[in-house]
Amino acid sequence: MPSIADLAAAVRSGERSAVGCVSEALSAAEELQPLLNTFTRIDRQGATARAEVLDQRIAAGENVGPLAGVPIGLKDLVDQAGIPTTNGAAFEPAVPNTSATVVDRLEASGAVIIGRTGLHEFAYGFTSENEHFGPVHNPWDVDLSPGGSSGGSAAAVAAGIVPAAIGTDTGGSVRVPAALCGVVGLKVTHGRVPLTGVTPLAPSLDTVGPLSRSVGDAAALYAAIAGDDPQDPWAAPVPVDPVGEARDPAEVCVAIPRQWMLAPIGRITREAFHAAIERLVGAGVCVETVDEPALAVTDAAALATSAEVFRVHQDRWERDADLYGREVASRLRNAAVVGLDSVIDAKEWDASARHALSRLFTRFDALVTPTVGSTRKVIGEADMDIDGERFFHRLVIAQNTSPVNRVGNPALALPIESEGAPPASLQLIGRWWGESDLLEIGLGLEVAGVVGVGPPPIVARPLANP
């Protein structure tokens, strides 16, 4: 598949039509929906109409933007004017009159949203095994979860339905599905992309970010959606640096934080991670393992997140608890009893870890860990097999992502070669507001062949270009 930049350039030049690009994506979405259950809604009528308008504007000589005609999947908790926002839940969906800021920015850049992607109920989970809409399936193996909560977005990209999609990340909900589906996922600095029009999970941790086939495609979406929004109290008026050229790996130094390498990790992932580190070193990257006690994660951090989630849901929970699915209801029931002491203890950990990272970033360009401990989460099984031992899935797939949300830093999930499927994934963690640096490093690693994998077995059948 062409890159987003090449696809948009072809549409702007008239070599391809926006209608043709969008029609291909819509047909692929419809073709694979019975197998993967990637979307909660495929918007053929609306997407086609928008593509037709783009073609008319291009024919009239207008510049329709850097994402001209690029089909995009949108997580079904991001508002899109006139279309119900289900949140993957059984509650009566609201139909917003206005779109989320991120949607306005995508459309202003020429992108076309073809449908709303499936997710874990209210984004409160890491599997996208939705009790109301059915589970989303992984294009690498349909018996496996694509991860969550942005599982539909990741599966749509991995399957070749769309070149990129939008997800949200509160504890790993972009990076986990990116890892389990063998694609790229960017978790931005908290406050970098507006949350206006996005259903909250834990607002002090929530972020919106892209999933894509490549780092370059992630950078293209990031450039379109990043920036301040006065309507969002969490958005920050910090300038967005443009993403430059791929960075020479020989100019990069990374650290492996010992305290974030303690989660259960399978042999395949461990060997793939070590092989990737060897490729990093071979490409000239300086790699050092660091011991920083302040990064050791405490139970309070996880409990504090639960308390914030419950606060978001409290009114709905007290009014209509029976409408929640069993898993999310159980989590909310436990979250309801988390005390203020845990929240205060977590805030202390957040500050200590954030400052410790700031000190590390005076010496290093990024931190590196496996994104998840294993990429094989079987649908319907709460535990994952790690070399013959069973571990609860959140211990395996969220232990290396959730702490990053607590400290607020950006992070990039990158697929790496490994035995078996889905492939393993490497997580790069950057300094606050350092998305551009992080993406430039990722571009350099792609060029050097350190990261990147081929497509999964299930890929949308190429269609004729109208």
C-alpha cells in the first residue's frame, strides 16, 4: 500500500480520485466485517458524499489539505456530527450536533472517515471483547484479541482496510492494540491532542492518537490533529514542532529502565526484544540499562486510575448499573471503593517518576521496553499463557504502558520481527512534548530495518481503482 503522503499526493494531482480511494476502503471494510467485526458502523453514504465534494474542490483548483482523500477509521467514542456515539455500550447513544476537535482537524486536512471502529466497552479494558457488539478479531489470527481498547482501529489498519485510524490511550489503549496487531501506535503527551468531543475514561490520563502501518503515516496524522484547543481544559498551549527527516540511529542514545522490565514476558517477546536491541546497537544506537527506583510502579497508581474512572461513570452507574456489561460492571464495582489515600499516594508517585524521567532525558533521547509481554491473547480467556504459566491478561499487556500515562510522556509502539504471530512490539518513550523527536527516531529505525514487519494473513483484497 502507498504511504499516506503518496496517496494524498495522488488524489491532489488527479492521478487518483478521493471517491476511488474511499470506495476501496469501504468495500474492504464491508468484505472483512463478518470475519473481523472491526466496525460498529460503516458510513458508506456519508463517506462517499464527502469524497465527492473533495474531488469537486480539487477539480476547481482548491488545495484540500495534506490528507486529501485518505480513508480513516474513527474509534466509536469520538464525536462525529450527526452520527451516534455508542462508546461500545448498551446505553442509548447520543447523536452529537458537532464533531470532536480531532475530527474537525482531520476533515480540514482532507481525510475521509469511513466508519466507527469497535472498542472495549467505554474504553475500560484492553481486549475489545465487547459484550454488546461482539469481539473484534485479530487479522493475524481470528481466535486472538486485537487488544484494546482501540482494537477496531488497530485491526482495521493491520487488515489494510484503512492506512490509519484514530484511537485513545489512557493506560495503553493505542499502544496495546498496535502491539497485538503488528502496527504503529502513538501515545501523545497528555494535553497535546484535544479531548473536546471525546468520551472521557480518566481525563487526567486520556490521550487521542493515531494507529498506522508506518511511522511516517503516524507522523502525517499527528501533524493534522496536534495542537491547543481552548475548549479543552486539558489541552496545553505548547507549540507543535514539525516532524523532520529520519534521525540517524548513530546519533541516538536510549535507556532500558530496569523497573519497567519486571512484567510477565514470554520467551518469544523476550527474544525478539533482545534481537531488536542488538539491531539497535548494530545501527549505532547507544543503549544502556538504567536502575531508577522512583520508576518502580506501586499499586496505588492503578487504584487511582480506577477511582477517576468511577468518578466519570458515577451518575450513570447509580442510575443504570444493569446496562453495563459484566466485566466493566465488575471493574466499576471495585473502583467505587477506592479511597482518597490511594489517589494521593499515586499523585506522589506520578510526580516522583515524572521528575526521575526528566533527569534521565538529560542523558538519553528515549527509553525502550517491550510494549507488551506477549501478543497472543485468546478471545474468551481472561488469562494468558506465558511459557506454561497463566497470568491475568492485564498484567501481561498493560504493565509497560500504564505507567507512561501516569507520568504523561509520549510513547511509540513499533512492530519488530519475531517468531510466530502476531509479531512482537517495541515501545519507545520520549520526553514531554517530544513527539517530533520520537517520530524522527522511529523513522530512522524503520530506515535502518530495526523495526517494521510485513502484513498479516488477513488483508483486504485489492480492488480496482475507480
